[in-house]
Amino acid sequence: MQDLNNKISLVTGAGAGIGHAICKSLSDEGSTIIAVARNTANLGHLQQLLNGSQHQFWPIDLSNKEGQQELLNRLENFSFPHIVVCNLHIPSPKKRVINTAAEEFSKNFTGNLDHLFVIMEKVLQFQRAEGFGRWIGISSFAAHTGLPGQAIYNAQKSAMESLLLNLAVEEGKYAITANIVAPGFIQTPSTEKKIPKEMFDKLASYNVMKRAGQPEEIAAAVKFFASTQASYITGINLPVCGGAQLAWHF
């Protein structure tokens, strides 16, 4: 049974890895996907993975006001989504706190959130009218533990978590839920490319499962939060990290 038939899912950061897996998982449940990413080639690859011609693939740069407005305009012309998956990641400088200037922090802090405020009012109005809404944030387990050099990144993720918790409180009476998935170390094209193998293997072992997670394992959690079965679950922050929160293994 396809649980999300007649439901539209907006997935930001859909260009690769976790984004691809989320789009595929929601599509398999019958949802029409609106995939947003900057890389046109990656969106083309995603298009080959999804069955059906109803899906949308929008090459939009959400790091600037023009792109954020374009997203709103396209949604107005196509449809607003029942499900919003916030997987956008606009890279920020990797610096320790002592080396991070106030101006640099302010410039990068809201980059991954601004587009949500541009679309939020009209999306929520649509979801209220439909009697169904799901907001799912892809955060990071690192935001709960701290990670050297990731002060801006972790602050971005923490802000998103707080925003969605507030959304859960304010919109629950309209059958709109908001939940968070916090991945641990995940094997993606990006992590494999950027991290030397020795360090990759070391990071992958920092949990009780002794391996890196797979994008499909994040997508499975997203699919559950998006489903009708999760209609009474809201304000949850779910680590998908192989038990990295169990500190004894360190």
C-alpha cells in the first residue's frame, strides 16, 4: 500500500546522497516529489531513479533571496507541499569558535533556514486547509555533541531544531506535525570524497554498530515521520546514528 498517494513532498538539498534516498523513499510511497538542488546534473540523475513523470526537479540556489523567491513562485504555480523535508546544506566555514568573527557567524547562520520563512506562511495555510502537514528537519548528531571546527554548522542545525519544535507546538491542532532526524556519520558521495579512507574508517567506527550509516537508513526515518501512521508523533528529535549516543564505546 502506498501511504502517501495524493501527497506532495518538497525536498530541499535533493542533489545527492541523503537527499536522493529521501526522494526515492517518499516516491515509493506514492508521493509526488518536488526536488530542489543547485546541481542540474545531480537532479537529472535523480530523475532517472524516480518512477513517474509527475515529479518536479527544480535547479534553484536557495542561498540567495532571488532563489528563495523563485521557490515560492514555482510552488504557487505548481502546488504547495503536504510534506516539507528540510535537507538543505549551504556549507559554512569550518573554524573553531575562537577564530570565528561575529560578522562571519551572522552571515552564515541563517543561510539554511531563510527559504523556510519565505515559503512557510503559504505552505502552512495550504496544509491547514488540507488537514495534513509534515515538516521534517534533517539535522545532525554533531549538533548534540559538539564537533571541533563546526560551530556555525552546529548552530545552524540547532536553530532549525528549535524552529521545528515551535512549529510543532503552534500547528499541532491543525494536524500538522514537525519532527527532526539527526544523522550520525553517513556514507555519502560527499563524505567518501572529502575524507581520507583512514579517517573515514575511524569515524565510521565511532558507534556501537561499528560502521557508517547509509542514506537509505535516514530516508526510512523520514518516511515514517511523513506517513499517516505517524500522525500522533510530533516534536521528536530522532538520532539515526548507530548508537553513537551510548558513550561507553568511546
